Amino acid sequence: MGPALAAWLALSLLGGTGAEEMCGDPPAARSHSIPAPQLSPEEQLSPHMPESLRCDACRAIAFQIEEQLSRAEGKVGRKALKESDYMEVLERSCSQDWESYGVQELDGQKRLAGPGLPGQEPVSVMVSGGPWPGRLSKMCHGYVGEQGEAQIYESHRRGPAALRELLCHGDKGPCGGGKAGAPAPPKALQNEL
């Protein structure tokens, strides 16, 4: 054995650097602790979607409806669906299990996370299941009942943006009007004759 190699071996053993580190064993992994979002009593127990999450919920619902209707149209060659078919698709869309959605905390704010929703943190804890699937299903059925199947399908045919606009924006939508923290615009005064 050469003198340099013998000296290095002796020094590494004396210095505490064992052969196991030199042979490619991975260094000890650093552990990170990512806490789950702390849910308020309303977020845990209420049967209704909390106000702060309604815009995200609406976007998730619009995404799922769009996906289901597009898939159904794909089966018939992208032609318009018959009324009975799109009504069945909308019912199926709202009655799905919604298990892929939950709540994450992003930048100190709780946000709904799942397919079709932007801004999801790849390394975070998502609280899913529990009340979230039932709330999403209830909201979806509410939108279908309020807007009507024909109007929802007509908006879908104009494109995903039109469907999101119908369901989520405008004066009554959870993403528009005076909601989502912005003050409501003042009502215009009517001129009387």
C-alpha cells in the first residue's frame, strides 16, 4: 500500500470519517415538518362551504362539469349532446365522490386544492375527505338547480371561460360582485321623471 493511501486511511479512521460514508451511503436526510391546516369550527363542522373557500369551490365545480361534458361529447364525435344526455352528465358530475379535493394552507391562507385549481403547493399537507366532498356536491347541485341544465350546457358549448363566468363570476357568483373581500360597487342612482 502506498504511503499516501496508508496515511489517508489512518487519518480518516482517527478523524471519525468511516468507510461507510466514503462508500456511497447517503448522508442523513434532513427532516421537514409540514403542519396540516388548522381548521376553524365552521370549516370542520358546517354543512356549508365556508365563504372564504366558495370561489375555489366554484372553480373546481366548473372544471369538473367541463371535463365531464367534454368527455361525453368526445364519445359522440364532438357533436352537441341531447338534452337527456347532458342532464345525465350534469347529475353524474355533481354526484361524483369529490375525494380528490381538500384544503391546503398556502401563504398563510386556506385554499381549496384539487384538479383544476391553480396555485397548489407541491410540498404541503392537504386535508381531504370529511365535509369537503359533501359540500362540493351540494354546491354543484345548487348551481345546476339555480342556473338550469340548458343554460349550463349552452355556456359549456361556448367554452370553459363562459362556464366559469356563468357559475362563478357576475353579481351573484362567489368570485365576483362584492364578494371575495372587495367592497361592493355603489349602486347607481335611478333618475326619476
